[in-house]
Amino acid sequence: METNSHTIISRVFERSAHPDSLVRSIAEWVGCAIIEERLLPGDDLNSHDLSKQFRTSRTPVREALIWLEKEGLVEIPARRRPRVARMSLNEVRAIYQVRASLYALVAELIVMTASAEEILSLQPYLNQMEDFAAKDDLNAYFWANVAFRDTESTLCGNDEVKHILDSLMLRTLKWRRFTSSLPGRMQQEVADNKRLLRAYTERDASLAIALKRSLVFRGLAAIEQSGWDGAKMQERNKTYQEKE
């Protein structure tokens, strides 16, 4: 059972099946840096520095950044240096509305079709989340949470739903990490996910659907109410870096 960022990001990128492993490695590193807020919206992405870091020419770097642009993480303005993409609050709302509907369907399908053994496969991720939340280990908690959600989308058994959720994943991970960083959020998410797993186990579709929608919209409300801009993200990230 793997929950580290490299494993999860690699799986998402694999669907594009880029033939160049170096391009994929650069894209994964930059993508994780954006998601974990080491790179913030509007930050420049210097292809010269990246080429030195990966000991390569600028061509693989440019390909990686173009790839990330298609995933919504990078902007490449004409005749200007690439930068970390900014996303408006309206765009965030639209994506979260789609996610809420899709995850409601995921919850219904899990209740209706997943085996008891498959549902139990979610428990280790929840145990990790609870442990990391108690330690206030944001990054470890966050990636365990992502693995929990990723497993849910697999268990639903609908490849089209999973494909759409995968396509939205990279655009939403930094916001999901941001909401988890807010005071009390990790503990609240753990409690909500315990109730969700119980609903799956008891085959209570109505409750599972309601909980999934609530989880997504609570995240959106936290973004709206708690300073979703880059400055706020940077402030929260600095706090956690000082603890490490």
C-alpha cells in the first residue's frame, strides 16, 4: 500500500503514456512542487534552472511544462516565461461542483457493487490519515487522503468516472491540500471519512452519497471562507515548514 506523492502522481501521469521518462520525471517534480505549495500561483518557472537541475537541455523541460499546461498546472504566456497557473474562484467552484456530483455517483456504485473485502481495503488509508492527523504531519496526511480517494474511484468499477476524476485530480490537489492545512480540518476529515466507511460497510447508499457531497462542498466552503489566494497558501505552507 503506497501513499507517497511520487507514486500517486506517477500513476496520474501514466495515462498520457509520454514516451520520454525524463520529461515525465520533470513534470512529476514540478507538479508535486506546485501541489505541495513549494511553487505558488504566479511563480516563474525558469527553464534554464530546471535544465541545470535535471542535467539536460531545455527541450525536455519545455515538453514537461507544455504537458503541465494541458493539466492546468502551468501557464505559458506568449513571449514570457512559463509560470504556475492561477485559478479563479469561479473556476474552483465549477470544478468542485463537478467533483461533488461524480463522487456522489462513486459512493452509490461502491455501496451497490463493491465487495466487503474491497470496502475494507479503504481502512488502512483511513488509519494512516488518523495517525498523521494526530501528528500534525500535513504532507503525509494529505497523500494518504489522496490514496483513499483514488482507491474509492477504482472501487466504483466505472472506468469513465475514474478517468474524469483522474483528469481533474492534478487541478484540484493543491486546493485539497490547502483545505486540509486549515485549523481542525484534518481531524474533521478523518471523522467524516470514518462515517463514510461505516456507510459503505452498512450498504447505506443515501448516507454515503450525502457524506461524499458534503465532504466536497465543505472543502469548497473552506476555500471560499479562509483565503484561497497564493498569499494565504504561502503563509500556511511556511507554518508547516517551520514545524518540520
